[in-house]
Amino acid sequence: MKILHCKEYGPIDNLVWEDIDSKEPEDNEVLVSIKAAALNFPDFLIVQGLYQFKPELPFAPGNEGAGIIKKVGKNVTRFKEGDRVYFMAPYGAFAEEACLNEFQVFSISDDVSFELAASYQMAYGTSYHALMQRGELKTDDEILVLGASGGVGLAAVDIAKAKGARVVAGVSTEEKAEICREYGADEVIIYGEGPKDKDASKAFSAELKSKSTKGGFDIIYDPIGDCYAEPAFRSIGWKGKYLVVGFAAGEIPKLPINLTLLKGASIVGVFWGAYTGRESEENQKNIADINNMLQTGQIKPLISKEIPMEHAIDAIKLIGSRGVVGKVVLVNK
Ligand SMILES: NC(=O)c1ccc[n+]([C@@H]2O[C@H](COP(=O)([O-])OP(=O)(O)OC[C@H]3O[C@@H](n4cnc5c(N)ncnc54)[C@H](OP(=O)(O)O)[C@@H]3O)[C@@H](O)[C@H]2O)c1
């Protein structure tokens, strides 16, 4: 079977798509023939040794995928050969096969394609948890979403609109702005490469604030950080919540703490991966609501590109060049 191997931490081009022997599942494992896997921001970081944990080498990146059970270990009770499944794991999805503990794997129904099944759970799971549990979203809330056309950003726009909120989307280009409008964003701000100095930062903050009908946002969803964070925080409303989701733009920002005092505002951390483990029953309720919204057409995850798995290196490079819109899915045909 083929696998995208990271044999040393470093540039993306060091990854190799190569043949290795197929593995036998351990007693509690299933062997999945992978049909589709989603690209996520951590794939870009983990192979460079820049992520919060470093898997033992060699390993394949890729957190989530979907496929068909090929073999089951002797203690496996929840699955049988031929079952269609979605899986989530710390790494290993960019391959033709993976051995996974049966509790990392979930059934999918026949009417859901492998591509769709692989694409939305992490992005929508993160944004749902961020908005509903951490942001305590209400229908009359006004939300600013930064990086709004990316994986988690577009999911946040989609969910917030489905829940009745007013959404202002921040993106770097007109093309990305158009996608946010299609997803129902009420206003869009194009911020290009971001404010580079104090005056630009002040102007950006004023522009953001001008898009709020309340003089400041109830929730700010921030997956990008860096130079965008402080001006965005300055556009928050009274008792607003600033959701710290990620730092895709590079630097982890530092904020003057007095800004929270002046607005009675909160800075709220979001860590979906930890939430799925610590509060798994609550997370399952979230996933059930997401699946219900999907089935009833209230949300519509965007797969902007399907790329053959053997071209995973090119796909991972898209992340670093701000080239991902919605979700990119890698496929084994
Ligand atoms: N906290 C959690 O539980 C959690 C869960 C999942 C993901 N995350 C984090 O959320 C962030 C976004 O993840 P994602 O999967 O949505 O990634 P993505 O699909 O690649 O989207 C990232 C977005 O960030 C913006 N961006 C700004 N500067 C960038 C730069 N220098 N390089 C790349 N993108 C840049 C881009 O939009 P513009 O060009 O429009 O600015 C892009 O759409 C990552 O930091 C990821 O680690 C956190």
C-alpha cells in the first residue's frame, strides 16, 4: 500500500509518496481502505515539526478520512468487513490504508459520499463548539469571522447564519469575499495582507467597527491571530467574547489586557481536540446537530478541490500559500 511518509521534519518537499507493506490490524483495531481524507492546517505544521506534538518518525500526516473496513482485529465488536466509515486520528490519513482503534472510527450512511464524510467533521465540529459552547451564540448576535473562507472560518459563517446571527466576514481577497457572500455573510471586509503599522491597524479597527450595527461585535471568531488580532479585538462590543481558535497568519498575538476591562469583554480559548476527549458526550450531541443541519440543508460544507492522494505534497503547500478555500479533499481512486 502507498503512504505519504514524513521521514524527517522539515520542508514539505521532503515528504515521499511510497510503497510499504500493508499492516495487520491489532486485536482492537480495524484496517481501513481510505477513499478520501481532508486537508487541515495542522498537516502543514506537523510535517515541519512545528505542531504541538511530534509523532515518531516515519509517519503520514492527515487527521481525518473516510473509507471501507478491509479487516477487523479479533476483539472488534462495532464493525465488520465492508462497513463504510469516517475516522479521526492524530495522523495517518494520507495513505491508502490505516490501522485504527475501533473507537477512532464511526459509521457513515450509504447516502453520504466518502469525500463529504471526510471533509466536514473537524471544521464544523471546531466551529460549532467555538460558537455554541465557548461563544454562547444567540440568534440576535453579531459576529466577526476572520479567515472566513478557510476550513474552520467558512464553517463558522455557515453555522452562525444557520443559527440566525448577523455575520461579518474578513478575508484577504475579493475571490474569497465572493464565497463568503454565497454562504450568507451580511458584510465582507477585504483585509489583504493585514495592517502593517499602527495607523493601518487603527484604520482597520475603525473599518471593522463600522460594519457592526451595534458599535461592536458580540463574538469575534479568530483562527488567524498575528497582526489582525489586536485591531479586531478593538472592534469588540460590550461584554463581547473573543474566540481564540488559531494562528494561521503566523505570530501568536499579544493583547493589552486593559482592552478587556474597557469593554467588559472576554478572551475565550477554543480547543476542539481536547473537548472531544474531555467532553465526548457533549461533542457527540454537537456532531448530531451538525449532521441534522446537513441533512436538512441548513449548512452546506464546501469542497473546493479534490486532489489525488499521490499529489498530497501540492495540496499541503496550498495551506502555506493561503490557497485553501472551504475544504480540500485528497482522494484515492
Ligand atoms: N482551536 C481548535 O480547536 C482548532 C481546530 C481546527 C483548526 N484550528 C486552527 O485554525 C486555523 C485555521 O485552520 P483551517 O484548517 O481552517 O486552515 P485553512 O483552511 O488553511 O484556512 C486558514 C485561513 O487563514 C487565513 N490566513 C491568514 N494568514 C495566513 C497565512 N499566512 N497562511 C495561511 N493562511 C492564512 C487564510 O484566509 P485569508 O487569506 O482570507 O486571510 C485562510 O483561509 C489554524 O491555525 C488551525 O490550527 C484550531
